[in-house]
Amino acid sequence: AQSVAQPEDQVNVAEGNPLTVKCTYSVSGNPYLFWYVQYPNRGLQFLLKYITGDNLVKGSYGFEAEFNKSQTSFHLKKPSALVSDSALYFCAVRHSGAGSYQLTFGKGTKLSVIP
Amino acid sequence: DSGVTQTPKHLITATGQRVTLRCSPRSGDLSVYWYQQSLDQGLQFLIQYYNGEERAKGNILERFSAQQFPDLHSELNLSSLELGDSALYFCASSVAGRDAGELFFGEGSRLTVL
């Protein structure tokens, strides 16, 4: 079964500093990996995905993620954090069953960017 | 705006009652997914429909059921409600095909069971 783990419940970073939100995965076969962001009282918004190709994936709002097959990781990164980046971030892996594309999500990591 | 519409946004009801949550997917999306988000369980996949047919089932209780109608909107029915059913229920939709893993989420329906 596919699963992802987000080892940190919360990450605090100062505005302007680089940020990293960690994610590791466990899948059978090729991993299809995603990052979503959830702002308070809102739905989840898609940030980026890794399907195949370059290990560095660029997404929305200046975020990027690095796929590392040997470490089974897919960490979310941003060179310079903004206060407006404060939100809940979810890593997800796509189910590999035939015809079904539901995502399995991690527990989420709360990112707080301190002014 | 993701294009996925969920109603109602908030719902307060009593234990033992039944509620129906409604979802309209993005125009052209054939798949609808239901997720439950709670503080202790995180985001849990409940069920998926594709073009009116059930495609996958997750951690959905027997007290819960869903369907997708010919116009592709979907309803999630929750019955014999318990306090523990209080949660945020999300609907998501996607197109069919290789890139179907990108789900578009609605704003959610917040259910409070008293």
C-alpha cells in the first residue's frame, strides 16, 4: 500500500529564510507524488507534482520540491519564505490501482513564517 | 477558485440524525472523490465515483453512502450520526487520464454533530 510520512507536525521559519517541509514515501512501483497547501477554513490547493523526469519540480507560489529516489523523499522547498506562506502543507501519493486515482495524504505540517 | 462547489458550507445537527452533503465537480471532470478531515485522523479517503459508477472505496463507514448522478454531481449521505462524525468533508474532482492524480478540492462542508 502507498503511504507518505511527514515527520514534522510544525515548522517555524523566519521571513526571508529558506524553508523545507519534509516528506518521505513508501510505494510499490513508480511514485506519483504531490504537495498541497491548505489555508485556514479553505480547501486544499494543488502546489506541484512529480510524475517522472527532472528530480527538481517547480510549482506554484515559488515552491519547488526535490524528488530523491534513494532516500524515498519528496521535500518541499522555497528559497525565501513569506508570512503569507503560513499554512498547512500536505504531501500525498497517488494510488496505483487500475482506474482509481485517489490520493493518500500525510498528516500535514503546519508552517509558520515569523515576521 | 477550484471550480468544485460544495454545499452546505456549515451544518449543525444532532446525534442520530441524517444529513446529505452535495458536490458539483469542475466542468468536464468525470471523477468525484470524497474525503473526511478530522484533527485526529487527518485526511481520509472515503469513496470515489467515476461517471456515475463507484470506482474505489476507502475508510467509509457503513452508515455513510454516496452516489454520483447523471449530471455528475455527487451526494454523500451520512446517517445515524455520532459525535465522532464531526469533521470537515471535502469533495474533489479530476479529469480522466494519465494526469488524473491532480485533484481539485472544494471548500468543504463542516459538519458539527451535537
